[in-house]
Amino acid sequence: MFFRQRGGSRATEETRMNGAFPFHEERHEVDFCVIGGGMAGFCAALAAARHGARVALMQDRPVLGGNASSEIRMHICGADRHGGLPHLRETGILEEIRLQGLLENPQRSHSMQDLHLHALLAQCPNVTLLLNCACHDAAMDGGRLVSVTGWQTTTQTRHVVRAGIFADCSGDSVLIPLTGAPHLSGREGKARFGESLAPDQPDGQAMGMTCLFMARRHDRPMPFVRPSWAHEYRSCDDLPYGEKGHRWFQSGYWWIELGGDDPEQIRNTERTRDELLKVVLGVWDHIKNHCPSVEASRHALDWIGFLPGKRSSRRYLGAHILTQNDIEREGRFDDLVAYGGWSMDVHDVKGFRAVKEQRAATIFHPSPSPYGIPYRSFYSEAVPNLMFAGRNHSASFLAHSSTRVMGTCAVMGQAVGTAAALALRNGLDPAGVLPRVKELQQLLLRDDCYLPGVPFVHAGILREARLGVSQGDGEPLRDGYTRQIGHDPHCWIARAGDWAAYEWDGARPVAEAALFLDSALEREIALTNLHGGPERSTLPEAMPRTWELDVRADGRWMRWHREERNGRRHWRIPIGRPVTGVRFRLLETWGAAESRVYGFHLA
């Protein structure tokens, strides 16, 4: 018998009595099981849970967030390329997390972000969160995945999770060797997908892994003596990008990278980590003791990452393999459910050591932003109830060099979790959702995901309502788009005291109202210790701080919801009663004279 952790726990007495397995075992039966708690896995689990699925998330680390967690501390990049491409920042769950960080974590603490992610899942009643639990086994039946097994080090407990649908968001794709699912690894040659940027011949090389560091300024000189076992770099020319590459030294560096030329990169992670530590300390020794271009006498190392941040290893073969050619054609798929826009950022396989061969540590090949990513690249045809999201989704090496960044991984994860819930609700495998992809797209749009070229299809209750506003043109509130696209702002501009209202002659049943507010999508929001102004750690001034939603019933307006100290772009407010009007009122921003309202929807 399978049972859920929240309902209690018990040891499997038979195994303890006969000596077959001396440790505690717990079994869980859920609808959807996610392996891996990075940004893709986190968003997949939360999206599925919010759509009603019973979810288990198995994560081999004590915290969530993957490369964005306090264990690695990489900032989240995406289609807006650090704010350089306005209005292309990812929304949905990722935007919710970023804005919550601005509201509750202005000190930019990575541990506080860990806490926020943990709370979002741990407080969700239909989520079983299995941290410090490494998946090491899987059971198959007739080609289908039946259960996965993980070992939880902190409790010395074996966890067996049985589910209807599984999603591998583990990065290194632990379920590939456990299920035999077809996959790709290394770099494909030109002939495989006809990609102009591919090497002539395939090889087992990829991109390496990185250990980051952080430094802090003190009020007195802080000497540093390089350990004898660390590497030494006396000249700036010994480091990637020479003198210019390490002028900012409070945190760094992505180019401290090794392992890309190792065909056994996963197996040799610990060995590579040890070598990376030698490089980190050698680079810091150069900054402190040898570099003529920086003054770091009062700085000292405050943190060193002992868990390398990875970029590439195994990738699944799905119903569609995204390629360089797809990206260059802007990914105009009928089944697009996510989008990317980062350059095809191909790191040299030698990583840090490429400088010895007079090569750059990476080459940014141009790609359009945004480009669509199809639903078919997120599920296996060989294992019919297996999905995947993140850097291991179905893509060529070159396509994955763009899609691997965490902003893109997060929106992939939200798409996969939403699709899994839709499939489970209708008794389908993931492939069965493809004929219903338009329904999936509308669910994602409703949850504030952006899908390039796909507009909202509004309910009749919204289309038939009379829309009145205190000033300006209110029609963009229901035009089907909830962000600026190109030069079209798709918004109603409001000032404090302005209102927008939908009304009908007779009472109409309204289930909920949805708002899409101003979170300054034209700027970068990132938890990062790289140089940057206060805009990276404060809520946008244009965001509504205080607002109200009113409903009209029995001939009078009444307050239905009031929000103070708002820190969210997207709201869905249940109404669940017949009304003759619904009204939004902006009362205060976080400092700006005007605020853009991108959507005011009813269902």
C-alpha cells in the first residue's frame, strides 16, 4: 500500500525483520513526481500543485533553486539579457519570486531566497517535499515509469514515490540511465541537424562547471596568503579576458570553468570541483597580490562555492528536438508553451584554460529574442509518462546553449507542471495534451506566462461588458496581451485615484477577477552581487502599492479586496457571485506618478 508523507509514516516492518533493508522506508503515492529542485523543477512542482495535482518533489540538496540557490549563487539570466531587451523578462512564477525578493529581501541574501522558495512549496498542502533525497532507482512496467526511489541522507530513510507522471528536472538527467530513455550528450556534428555553428564531427565534449566566490570589504587591510596547493597566476594575461576580466571582484567569475572537455563530466564532478577550488584561490591571489589594476587590500573572501554550477551534460530526446535552425527562425511553433531569448552562448570546452590557447572563454552567437519553444520538446516518446524541463530538455547542444539559462528553464518548468496537471485531470499521458495545446496555452497565459504571438481568448462575460475608465483609453485592459510588445504598450496608464470598471445591465456570475500590473518589465530584476544600482534591490516605483477591487451588487458598490504594500504583478481574486459591476481602483504607487495596468480580466 502506498501513502503520502503528510498522512503519517511507518517503517516497512518486513524489510527490517528479515534483514533485507535495515533502514526506515516511506512510500508515497502522488499524481506528479518531480526529480530536481532547481528553478525548472521548482516551477514545475508549484505549477502542478496550484492546478490541483498531488505533487512530490525529490531534491538531492537541502535547499531549492539549483544554480540560483545559496549553494551556487548564480544570478538568473533570461530573454531580456540583463535588461538590455526591454519587456522580455519572464513572468509567471519566476516573476512572483523575483518581486517577492524585492519586497522581503532588499538585503539581497541568497539564504533568504532559499527560504522564500522553501516556504512556497512547504506550505502548499498538496506537495510532499523530499529534500536531501537523491534519486537512485526507478521501477518500470511495460515501458512506463512506475516509481522512483531516493535515499535521504539526513534521516537515513529510503523514499519510494509512485506517480502517474514524472518530470526529470535534475539537470544531469538521473532518469536517463535508470529508464534507458533515448538521449543526447556532447556536441553534435554539422550533419546531425544541419546546424552551421556545429563542429564538423560530433564529440563527447560540452560546457564545463563553475565554482563562484564572493568577497567583502572590511575596515582594515585583509592580507591573503595563497595556499601552496592552489594555482598561481601572476600576470593578468594568465586569466580570461586579461586585465578587464576581473576589475569587478566582489563576486565572480563565470569563466572559472572546467570539465567541458571531460566526456565523464558527471562522474568526475568531485575531482573537477577540487581543481576549481585551486583556480578560485589562484585568481583571488592574483587580485590581492599581483594585479596592478585593482585595489583590493581591504577585501577578503566571504564565501566560496563548494557545489559547482553545471551547464550541460545529458539531454533527452523528445517528440521534437529544438535546434539552432529553430531558434534562428524564431521558434514559430503552433505548440509553443515557453520562450527563450538568451544568445547561443557556447563556452569553450577548455573553459578557464582556453586562454592558454588564445581563445575566448565563450562565444555569443546571435539569436532572436523572443523565440518559441514547443511543447513537444518536453516529453519522451519512449517513456510515455516521462516529462523533462530545464537544461536537459530535448534540444541540440547549440540550441541548449541558449535555453540552458535559468530564466528560460523556469518558464519551461511552469509549462511542464501545468501540462502534467492538465494531462492528469483528463486521464492522459503527456503526449495526449498535444491536441489540446491551445487549452494549455490559455492556462499558461492565465497564470501570467508570456507566449510570443499567442493572445488571451477572453470569456464572453468580459467581451460583453461595458468598460469605463476615469480617463484615457481602457480597451488595452482586455486586448489579449499583458505586456508591451515592440512599440505597442498594450496598457492603460493610471494615476492615483483612477479607476476602471466593467458593468452589465443585469447581474452576471463572475468567478474571479485577474489583474496584470506594472512591474517595470523594461528593467532587470536579479538577485546578484554584480555591480548595479538600487533598481536591482527595490520594487519598481511604478508598481501599484495600494489598490482596491470593488463589486456592485444590489445597486451599490462595495469593497471586495484591498491590497496594501503590494509586491505582485499578477493577481487572481475570487468573486464567485452574481454582480452587476467589477471595478479596479489605483490608490497609490511605490513612488511614480503613473502606473501601467496591462490587464484587467474577468472569468
